[in-house]
Amino acid sequence: MAQRIKLGLPFNYDENWIGGAYYAQNLVSSFRLLPPEKQPDVFVLSHDRKSFEFIAQGSGYGRCIWVQPARLADIDGGIFRKLTLLQKIIPRILKRKMNFDIIYPFPIDRQAAETVCWIPDFQEKHLPHLFSSEELRQRDRQVRYFCENFGNIVFSSEAAENDFLTFYPGEGVKTHVVRFAVFNSNVSNSCFEEVSVKYGLPSRFFYCPNQFWVHKNHAIVLEALAKLKDNGVKVDVVFSGKEHDHRVPTHAQDLKDRARVLGVDDRAHFLGFLPRSEQVTLFRHAVAIVQPSLFEGWSTVIEDAKAISQFVIASNLAVNREQISQNVAFFDPHNATSLASLLSQYVDEDPERVDFDYTLNQREFAEDFLQVAESLRSSVGG
């Protein structure tokens, strides 16, 4: 019988990139769906106990071991931090003792044959105006660093893989597509009545739970609400998420100001960063989820909706069409009238939904990742 895969998982919890944190937690959660003999041992390489518990307790996966780096600077939790941080390594003696089969999702050792790097997306290639010249150089250096030092890269979508092959042709690395899934079964719902009273919410609302980055395109939702108001149609949209974008620090406040100017501040409900239990409750009670993003690698919001067979009104990005084909209506993310038309269809009647077994997606996440890990172990061992 083959030995269990040993995964070295560098991780530090960061609310400024909550999607990355949930990605790691969901990956570990998926291992619970594998046959017991195939469930990997997960060595969580993290600075602090809180980060370890976010993975171990949050995933409900029992085969997690906490490993503290020898130096606090040895591991950084972000994919696109300064390159020098990613080049700092855990002492080789620690790596030898752990004997990892795969190190994921970013490097801890420049020379590690076991390393597989994850690149979420190439937003900077499609929306370069949202990045400074230094950020553009940094992201390009990061990708080239991965290509020059590590032989395997994972993408969460075929769209992202195709972008890589387009923007970085002939790099000679092996690419993999591992579509991720989410896990909400270990999160208790809050009482909707309590959440509704707490935040002053109406009984019917659409939910837009995107972090407040510029590319998430909240502004088009406000414009759609204004068009509906002009037509005498009242629609409420609830927004939640971390209200910070380092590129435009005033962005969240600018959106709130814009809502007041448009006269829809009574219909746009900004709740800020919510506990996961409250977020799941709003997912379940919303008329539909609104995902207006201008760019995605693989949307956690859409996966959250798919997990409960919730309806999604999504921007017509190629990656969104790859990600969801049931319980969805698409709109032009640059056209507020397109979105307003969809919202108006469900003012009084809920959209029809098709129930499907999301555990298939969850299991596929684990199996696809395990296939990458096993192929890597075979190539390194061979």
C-alpha cells in the first residue's frame, strides 16, 4: 500500500485576502471525502496557533500537524508579496525531517522539487490600469520566478491556464487545473431574524458578498439600483466584505457616497466584514447572489452559491461561464441596464432553482489535487 501523501502547507491567516485563506481551508476540508487510506497528512507551516486552528478546526480535518518555522520571516501567507520574502527558506534540516511529498500553494525552498505553485489569476494582464507600474513588475517577476525555479503550476480554471499559456509561452513548466470547491457544512447558520434585526435588513434582498476591491465592480450594482428607482422599482441589495483596497483606500467610502448621490443609499446595505455564520445565513435567505466582478480566477462567491443550489446573477466572464451553468443568469458587467433588467425579473418572484449534489464538486477538488501530488511524488521518487 502506498504511503500517505505528506503535504507541507505554508499558511498565515490574512483578512486582507480572505479568499486565499478560505482556499487553503477548503482544500484541507476536501480531504475528508477521500478514502481513509488516501487522506494526506497536512503539515501546516504557520507563524501562530490562530492560523493553524483556522485550517485544522475550520476544516474539521483530523490529520493536521502544526509546524512553526524557525524564523518568523520564513513564511508569508500571500501569493504576491515582495519576492524577497518568498525567497527566504525554512532551514533544510526542517525540510528533511518533514520529508514532504508536495509543498503547496507557494514555495518555502527555492530548490524544492516537491514544490507546486498556485497562481490564482492574471488580473494584471486584463486590468493593468488597476495596478501601479511596480505592482505590474512585481507580479511578472513572481510568475517568472515560479517558472524558473519550480516545475509545476496549478490554476483554478482553464481560463487562467489559457492566460498563462498566452502570456508566458514556452516556459516549459507542467500546468495543472484543480478547480476548487467550498465547504459550509461545519458552519452553523445564524438565526435570520436576528441577523435581519441586527443590520436592519428587508425581508427580500439580493446579496453581493464580494470584498471591496475595485475589480469586484460594486459600482455597476449601484447604477442598476438607480435605474430601477427611476422606473419606480424598489430593489434592495446587501453588500458585505472587507472594506479595503490598498490600491484605492477610499474605494468603499466612495461607493457609499455614490449610493447617496444616486439616491439609493436606502436600498444599498453595506454591512462590512461578517462572521462566516452570518454570511452563510444571508446566502441562504437572499433572492439571489449578485457577482458583478470584472475579473476572476475562480469565484468563491459562485462556489458558495453552488454549494446550496442558490441562484446567481453573474457577469458574463469566460471563467464564470466555465464555473457555473445551472441556476445562473449572466449580464454585461459594463452595462447597468443589463443588470437592472435581471434584478427586476425577481422583485416579487424567486428564480427557479435546480438542486444538485455539490459533494461531487467537493470530492473532485480533493481527487484532482491528490492526482497532482501523486504524480509529483512519482516523478521525484523516480
